Amino acid sequence: MTQLDFEKKAFYTPGEISSLLHVHPSTVRDWIRTGRLFACHLSERVYRVPLGSLMEILGEHEEVVRRDLSPVEADRIWGEISNEHRTAAARHA
């Protein structure tokens, strides 16, 4: 089991996963494409990895339960991710 010290949040970008695990970004994209790492596909080029999927690849959880989201749940999650982006952009501005 890998032990990493990192901020736990609901979703991660593939770039954040790449930095955290010290692998090339294309490796993370390959993991997503092949199903080794579950990610939510939000648009043509936008993916977010749920915390549970990250923990699974780290060996912290046995299995991530995957399910379809209702439109209301999807809208709520999209709103949370959008808020994360706005907050991060404001911090870096």
C-alpha cells in the first residue's frame, strides 16, 4: 500500500494525479482510457478523477462503485467542479 500525504478533495484533474504519483500525464490518460483509473468524462477533453478512484489505485480501497448519475446529481457535481475552478483561478490571478 502506498502512503502519500496529499489534500483529499472530491475530484482531481489528470494533471494533479500525474504530479501526485510522479508519472507522466500520458500515463494517467492511458490509465483512464484503459479503465485502470476511473474518471468522469465531463467534456471532449475534460476528465475528473473521484477521490475513491485515486484511493483505489493507491490500494487504499478494494473497489470503487461506479454508477450512472441522475441529471440532478450530474448538475450538482458539475457545479462543484466549476466552483473549484473559479476558486483556483482566483487564487492564481
